[in-house]
Amino acid sequence: MDNQKRYWFPAKKYGWGWSFPRCWQGWVVFVAYAASLLLLNHFLPLASEHATRLAGTGIFTIALLAICWLKGEPPGSRSGQ
């Protein structure tokens, strides 16, 4: 199996981390993350529940990073070459 098809998230061309998803599974994860933040914003308005909102955002972000780490191309510093 080709390495490019196996990774849901390719490594960034410049810098460290991952780029936008490469396959449908990655897009599902990315859209679910965005939707979870929108729902969190809808149910916890900015004027209230600051700690809960921050904790929820942190949990969703940690989950996204864990999935990128497990299903993404190995991260590393790249210079675009």
C-alpha cells in the first residue's frame, strides 16, 4: 500500500506539524472537530462558563492532535525541499 494513501494527514511542507487531510477519513475528523467547537460555542456563550468552554476546547484539540499523531505522517521540521 502506498504511504501517501495510508496517512490521513500529510506533514506540512514547511515547518512542523500536519496539513489539511488527504483522505475522507481525515476530513471527517476535521469536520467533526470544527462542528464540536461550533456546538460548544452555541451551548456555552462567550459571556458565561469560561472555564468549561476552555476545558472543552482543550479536550477537543487534544483529541484532534492525538488522531493526527496516530493517523498522520510523522511530524518533523521541514524546509520544503
